[in-house]
Amino acid sequence: AQKITQTQPGMFVQEKEAVTLDCTYDTSDQSYGLFWYKQPSSGEMIFLIYQGSYDEQNATEGRYSLNFQKARKSANLVISASQLGDSAMYFCAMISIQGAQKLVFGQGTRLTINP
Amino acid sequence: GAVVSQHPSWVICKSGTSVKIECRSLDFQATTMFWYRQFPKQSLMLMATSNEGSKATYEQGVEKDKFLINHASLTLSTLTVTSAHPEDSSFYICSANRGGHEQFFGPGTRLTVL
């Protein structure tokens, strides 16, 4: 079975600082994908970034980068130059590429950016 | 592209009534659609996976007779909460897959059962 663990229930960061949101995972699959989603108070799930288990380079999307350490089974999200609009819930999720394409989510981290 | 809509965005109903939630992929054909439930301050929990023209696959602990899923076409899936009770009050989110690994999420439906 797959499991995602996010150990930070809440994070508080000053505007313009970088922030790292932790995510560790557990799986016996060889091929899997890792996602990060942002969920503002409106409830919509906004896709941020994706990392495949066989991708050799860490994924980057604008201010978002994924620090993928396969041996440690971690997939931390790094947000550079945080903005007030980054305040939201952030979820790490995993999918088995060979399986039923079901997403398994972590518990989430509530990020608050202070002015 | 890859837009998913849900209707209604919110609904309030009386206990014992049934509520239908629609999930549509607006600009692509969805090979698979997923239904999630999210209680306040909790994560998303997968309820069921549906493929067009076949029966939905429910996750363990989800009552298939209570949460009826119909995947009538490649662009529409519906979730009907039958005989709703206050404990069914939650945020219901659908997502759609068009063949790759990414799921495209709808904006969610907030259900309140009085």
C-alpha cells in the first residue's frame, strides 16, 4: 500500500522568504509519480508540480521546485520568494504509474505567509 | 485546456433526501473519473473510481448503495448521495483523467445536510 506523510500541520513564513514543505512517501512500486497541489480557501485543487520516479532531474515550475530524494523517499516542495497569495493548504500526493491511477494524498500542510 | 466543472457548487438539503452532483470534463474526454470526499481540515479521501460504461469501483468502507455513481459518457459522471444524513455533509470533489498520470480536478461541491 502507498502512504504519504506530511509532518508539518502548519507553517508560518515571512513574505519573500523561501519555504520548504516536507513530504515523505512509502511504496513498493518501482514506477510512481509524486504531485503537489495547492488548495486555497475556495476549495479548488491547483496542480503545482509533478515528479516521476525515474526522472533524474528535480522538477521545477516557476517559483516551485521539488527536492526529490529517492533513497530517502522524500519529495519536498520548495517555494522561492513567497507571496501573500501562497497562503493555502498544500497537499503532497502519489500515484502508482502501473496501477489503477489512484491518487493517495498526505494530510496536508497549512502555509501562512505573513506580510 | 483540461477543464472540469462540477454542479452544483453548493447544496443544502434536508435529511433523508437524495442529492445529485455532476462532474463534467468540458474540453476533453475523460477515460476515468474519480470522486473524493474532504471533511473540514482533513485531506482528500478517494471514494470511488468510475469508467464510462462500467460499474464504479468503490474504496473500502464506502457504501455503494448510498453513494451511487453513474458514468454515462466520456464527459459526464454523477454522484448521487441517497437518503442523505448530517454526517454526509462534506466537500465532494471530482477529478478526471484523460490518459496520462495527471488528474484534473473540479472546483468541488459543498454539501450540507440539515
